[in-house]
Amino acid sequence: MTDLPKASNPLPSQVDVVVIGAGAAGIAAARRLMRPDLSLLILEARERIGGRAWTVRSEGEGLDMGCGWLHSADDNVLAGRVEAEGLTLDQTPPPWRTQAFDHEMTRADQAAFGEAFAAFDQRVTEAAARGEDRPAADFFDPDNRWNARMDAISGALNGARFAEVSSLDYDAYGDTGVNWRVREGYGRLIARLGEAVSDMVVLDCAVRRIDRSGPVLRLETSRGELTARIVILTVPNSLIASETVRIDPPVPALLEATAGVPLGLASKVHMTVRGAGDFQPDTQLWTRTDTAETGGYHLRPFGRPMIEAYFGADLAWGLEAQGPAALFDFALSELVAALGSDMRRRLEAVAVSGWGVDPWSRGAYSHALPGHAADRAKLRVSVEDRIFLAGEATAPVYYGTAHGAWMEGRRAADAALTALGLDPRRNDGDSEE
């Protein structure tokens, strides 16, 4: 990959367009804006690109710390780019609808759970058709034995329990049911797609304030100041709502909308397991049915001798606050309780995520609070036709996904080109997928 600008390099004093954030949305926007008649800069607070798409290497394998699945892969604008970037597209079906070893669940139980979840989804869909925007948990059958398990799964789906999730927004999510993976890592794919704009990226450059009081936008950063005609803001909602990235004068409607679509949390622990032949490749284990405070365990992903633990919502927030060791300890305790004491000597943590404590994320992906489903659309409204938001949180259908963020980055770039009086159809930049 081309070397990115070092921290010692000075910022230019002015550019036409600044993209804030070098995650999927920022990279997509920048690729779309590559034109000889535009000066462009991408400012990234981290010391790497990719945002919440991040792959680490362990013993030659790529481990995704953030997004790991090409959701709705048959309608995913990034799926067709995997092999084109020299990576491996894995179409092994996900294990989510299975329960390894039939642990705590007979086949009849698993069928009953599936029926209960389908009935819940149907009640939510019917309410959404009536325009109801309520806590999704309102549509639980209060006497159903599977409510806690469904709420645990909500932690994975939404990063939050169903009581905190808008029924209308939950129903709006687009899911074709086809889910694939990038064997080398989804983060590797985003990083490779970022190579096209690497010369425009300045790392370790946090934007603190966007001053919109004058005829041009003035940006205050950790590396100095510069001006721009247009800003595309692709940072997580949490940073805007908290005014870590401050727009000045403030835009109350925007702040309210970002607060209405907060980031939930999903945390991962990647572990090696000795004697992995005991487990079938690509199977799923949920250890408990009586509580939502439990994790999901992907056994032998890609057939590797590993287990990927997944925690969501309040459980994830609490564990992350205690530090990385707490996440592994919790996973270990659940797997020992489920599979026997010998798991204690067989497991070793190799990578633990921490999106909730990451100062540049403060969460994993967005969900709309009850009564706030309309706030996603509000986030797409530009500020004075010169500040444009983009990211997974602004996606109307594929929110919470890397490809949703990618599509939104392109949408914001086209809006910015139009605002500059340029034709977005004149495709000097990134081509349509």
C-alpha cells in the first residue's frame, strides 16, 4: 500500500473538499470525488484507515475485529470487489440458525425458537405497516420462553436490547438472507479499496471543530487549521452527538438526530482452541437460554482451530469497561460451564475488540431509539449544502453494515459534486459497481 502522509507533514491551507474519516464511507466518497478539477483531502484521527472495518493478523490468518460478514451479499455492492482485489470470497452459509451439539436445545426446541422469532418479526412488521414506532420489545409475547434468547440475539443484531430499538427502524432493515465472508478479512478489503486514495489521506489528524460562520468552512484539527468549500463528515454519530467533532454554530436538528440514532455495542473475542477436531467447522453455540446476558460463539470459523465469541448490548458495555481480560474471562466461564472444565486449558485469547472504549468509535453500529426511526433521514439533510453526513447510520436500509456505509459515502459525494456545480454522472472518479 502507498505510504500515507506522516504526522510531520504540514496540512495544506485550503482544499475544495475535506472528507473526515477514512472508513468505508469516507473511502467511498473520496474515490467518487477523484477528479483533476478538485483538490481533496481525507483526515483520519486514527493511525490507520478502515474505521470499524479492521482486520488484524494472527498466525497468518486475518481476524476481523469489526464487520466480518458481507450481509445481503447478493445485493451487496462490495461483494463483487472481493476477488477483483485479489482476496477470497467465502460463500459458506452462516451458522446462526444452528445450535452446536443441540446444547440446552433439542431439535424441537430449536424449531420452536425459530417459530417464536418469526412470529415476533411478523408482529413488528405488521406494526410498522401501521406506522407504529415503539420499542420492539413491546411485540414480545410476554409468556414466551424464548424472549431472553431473542434479546441476546438483538445484542448481536442491533448492539442493543429490543427495548431500546425502534420497531419501525428494525423492520426497515434490508436482509436478503445471503451472507458471505472475506477469508483474509473484511477490513483487508476496505484497506485495499483505500489504496486508490491513500495519497490524499492524512492519518493521526483529529478534526475538532468545523466553523461554518464564514463563506468557507474552517476546520480546526490536531495538526492545524485549513479551509474547505465542502466537508463530508463520515465519523460515527457518537462523535457528533457528543460534539467531539463540533459544528459551530451548532445545528440543533442534527444533534438531536444523532442522539436519536446512537451506536450500540458488539464486542468480539478471538480465541484459539486446542483439540478443535471436537467441533464441527462453522457452527454456532449459544450457551444459555434463561438470560440475555450471554454470548454467542462461532466455532471454527473458516474451519480454523478457533472460536469467535460475540457479546452485545449491556453485557458488552459492562465487559469492555472492565478491560479486555474481562471479555475473555466471561467467554471462558460460559464455555467451561457449557462444555466442561477442560476448556479452561484449551482456550487462549488472541485478539479482543474494544469499540465501546475506542475514542474514535464509542460504539459499534447504530440503531434508532423508539420514536426516532425518522432520524436516519434527517441525518442525510445537508447543512447549508456544504456539510454532508455519510456512514452506516445514514443508510435507510443497509444501516449497520460496511456496504451501507459505502453506498452512503457515494451518495454524499454525488450531493457534494452537485453543490459544487459539477455533474456526478461525469465519472472521473470511482465507477459504479
